Amino acid sequence: MTKRLTKQELIDEVKTQIADKRPDITKADVEALSDALWETIRNELSNGNVVPIPGFGIFELKESAERTGRNPQSGEPITIAASKSVRFKLAAPFKAQLNGG
């Protein structure tokens, strides 16, 4: 069964990994950095920018135009509003690592 990592577990893991280089860093510092990173990514995507993270992947905005669909129960046509979402493309080296390459 796959484990779902909590935010605090992620912060603990990051703190552990950088403790050798920055023994003075606190969990609060790591949490503030994490929050700032994700807020920056959200802001950049909201502004229509692409956010690449080398070796990890690329976050980009995907826009879907308004379109006509069908109500599955009645079969009547309905209008599906335009929407925005975030697309993530995995970096090739990371994909290779996940696939044992």
C-alpha cells in the first residue's frame, strides 16, 4: 500500500536531508521556505507563466475553451464553461528514475 506523506512529514524529511549543510535550520524555516515556494509557483501560473523545475518537471497552465456537452441522464445539450487547470510534465531523467532506468 502506498503511503501518503503529510506536510509535517515532508518538512521533517527536508530538514533531515539538509541538516548536515545547515545545522541551524529549524522546522519553521523549512515550512516557511516550502510555503513560499508553492505560493511563488501558484502566482507564476496565475500570471500565465511556465514554471520549470530542472530534473523534476514543468508546471504549466492549461486552458479549456467553452464547449457543448450532453447531460448523461437526459441527453440534453449543456454548455460546459471555459476553465483553467495546471498541467505537469515529468522531466525525462526523473521519469527514467521512476521506471528503473
